[in-house]
Amino acid sequence: MFDTTEQLEYYVSLKKSLQERLKYNLGELNNFESIDRHYLFLIKPDKFQGSESAEIMIEKEFDYIVNMVSQHTNKDPKKMTVREFYSLLEYIKKNGKRQKSDIV
């Protein structure tokens, strides 16, 4: 159900937070703010401002991949279909692994 331990921790904390809120609503507890604070620190949001924003990093990585792919074809990678682009990318990856194993 969970891909990583971080996801598991997140949902366990969410469950605890909800249980504490229910106890608070029933009058059994009056200190759920510390639990909320702990729960919020588990979330690590991406930056969306500045030169290190998530959107800019994704665009830079895409441009890097496009440049790498363009070295292996005469077509413009930005005008390729998705299937063509990823097929060529897989070919480059496999070919690169083969060349590394030939060197060693």
C-alpha cells in the first residue's frame, strides 16, 4: 500500500492526529496543537519561487534530456511524438550501458 517508509510515517501521523482531534472533540484531550505541529513538519513542500523552484528544475532537466536525445537523431526532439521520444531515450540508455560494459 505504501511505496516508502516516509509515506507510511505520514499516514501513521495523520491517523494519530485525527484520533487526537476526535478525543479533543469529545472533551478527552485539550492539547492537539503539538501533534499538528509534528504532523506539519513531516510535509516537505517543493519550492515554487526563485531560481531553485520545482518548476524551473523540471524544465532544466527536460532541456538536458532533449539536448542529450538530439545528439542521437536528426529529428527535433521537441517535435517528436511521446512514443518516439521515449523509445529513443530507452535506446540511448541501453546503448550507453552496453558501451560501459565493453570498456570494463
